[in-house]
Amino acid sequence: MSVIELTINDRSVRGDVESRVHLGDFLRDTQNLTGTHLGCEHGVCGACTVLVDGEPVRSCITFAVACDQQKVRTIEGFDDDELMKRLRRSFSIHHGLQCGYCTPGMLITARDIVRRFPDADEARIRLELSGNLCRCTGYMGIVAAISAVLADLKENPIAIAQAPVTRAVVSDATISALAFETFAAAPASAPQAAVAASTASTDQPATLRKGWTAIDDSFVVPFALDKVWAFMGDLPSVTSCLPGAELVEQDGESVKGRIAIKFGPMSANFAGAARLERNDAAHRAVMRGAGQDNISRSRANGDVTYALSSEDDGARTRVAVTLEYMLQGPLAQFSRSGLVKDFVRRMIADFGARITAQLGGSATPEAAASASSAKFNAGSLVWSVIWGRIRQLFGKGD
Ligand code: FES
Ligand code: FES
């Protein structure tokens, strides 16, 4: 048993919990906060979503002991929240609920969407809601309810602590490409201005280690190989091309860092360390790293291998990337989904766009990502599950 002290809905709570007790069970069984619903209990349906230190998390895969000294807010804790009042009213008006089982998680996720994406369109709302499942109402009413609140806020604004989008988010380009399609093959037609994403990818190299997942992809940048190779060895610059990533310490080829990610309503903040091994003669490098999410206590190990080769008589460089990773803990269930793999490939393309902009010296990474597609800003979706590797890649990421 462990003693934990936390704040739940502005109330200080002290309790004895066994290490294996999840936050959802702790809230329901010891605090009588039964508004937090448990559906799948596998981190998939989102019914159990609560806020931990202001970030949506799935309480069914979050250990209570991991929330020691943190602030938890459940659906019962929003009675004085004007934004939540509007959402509740709008859900009723637009028939955003039927049995109501998914509704607590839906509302908390909806509030997060409104705070982070004040200009969200339907595609963005649907994507951000993709981790919350409703078994009876369907999503039209829910999406309409959120859209109505966003529109109303422009007419009748209220003071909302706008949440900065510090987590990696799916780029609008990615949404556009995936919207309402299956997540099967991502057409390579997306507007990658200077980046020609090539995707002859295979998921499982012959040498793949047991329990690991691998994704191969590549992108092309319009610069000579030597220039690209030099850039890829500059870890601060590379990190700046990764949305949500932060490099906190560097000692030669070793780095420590973190990466905040969001995959639908699931959030993670991985911290870890990585080491870069470069072969200058072969223009090949491997970043090996490991990290842990401090909320779900999921762990990740990963290698990111990239190899450069010249194309078009040296005018362009192809960067072949192989991500191999293994997730352990509650987030492991997401590591092999086709959705994640597809997102990862698109993230690699966005990463290439950002590198192109950095090397060109003409745009910020955000602008570069924007330029890489019709109207999107940053592309970081891929990082969701691949976090493991990417975070390791760029600084402790996950
Ligand atoms: S109960 Fe389904 S995600 Fe937690
Ligand atoms: S309203 Fe019944 S599961 Fe969503």
C-alpha cells in the first residue's frame, strides 16, 4: 500500500492505495465520484477521461499512485465552469447523448478541444474525438454540439484559459488526407511542396526483435547530401523540427529531453534519454533511446535509423527512416495499430517538410509544415504512438 495525497475537484484527498489500483477505480470506489464511467478499461473508449493537472487522461489506465501530488478534476468538478455549462446545454440541444454512458468523457474531451482549437472545423473535431466512443447516439449530435459552442463563443465570448497547443497534434494536412476514409493506405498525393514522400514501406524487417514494431519510410529534401547530413547531426535543430519535443540536456551525442503527445483524447508526456551513433562514411545514423510517460507509467524503447543517399546528380537527398520501437505498459496496446503506423508515415513526411524549411532558412518549422500541405500547421500526429521512438529520437521524447 502507498499513501497518496492529491487534489480532487479542489478538495485535498489523502488515501491508501495499492500500486495496481487505477485512478478510475480510486475515484469511484473510494471517493464516490461515479460520474467517471468505466467502459472498456483498456484505454480505448474514453469514457473514463478525467483531467490530471489540466490534461485529459484515461483514468482506467492511469495508476492512482502516479497521481500523487497532482490535481485531478472529474466531471463532478465542473459545476462552476462556464464553458462546461455551455457544452452540457449544447449536448442536450443537439442530442449529443442518449444513454449518457460516454458523456462524461465526451464532455471533458470536448472542453479540451474547445480550449485548444478555438477555430476547429468538423474534421478537426472528429479527429480529436476519435478516441471517445459512443455506443448509441452516434457522433453527428456530439460534433454539432461542440461546433455550436465554438460558434457561440465567437458571438458571446467568455474568459477561457486558452490551452497552448504544446502537445504534438495532427496536422490539418493529415486530417484532410484521412478524413472520413479508412486508415489504410495514405495516398501520397498530399501537398508536400518540397518534400516528395516516398513510401515503399514494409512494417516488419526480417531482423525485427521480438515484441518490437518497425516502420520504414523515406522523404526527399531538395538539398545536397553533405548539407543534410550536417543538419541531421545537429540535435537541437533536429529537435526543433519535431512538434512537442524539447531538448533539455545535451552532452555530445547524448541527449535528454521530453515530448508531449496527444492521440485523440489520450495524452502522454514522455521523458527520456537517447544517444546518436553516426557513421559519416556511410551517411547512416542510429538514435537509440528510452523513456517513460509519467502519467501512464508506460515505457518505451526505440531505435531510429536514418540513411542518406543522393538523387538527381546530388541536387536532392533521400532520407530513409526506420523506426523500431517497443512500448510497455498501458500504452502498449496502441503501438501496432494501423492508424498509428499511418500517422507515423505522415509525420515523417511533415518532419521532412520542416527540415526543408530549416535548411532553406526561409521559414519557421510551423510555417514549413504549413507549406507542406494545403492548410495545415504542424504535422505531428505520427508521433502519437511512435513516440517511443521519436521521442527517443529527438531528445527524450517519449
Ligand atoms: S474505460 Fe475505456 S478508455 Fe478507460
Ligand atoms: S450516449 Fe450512450 S454511449 Fe454515448
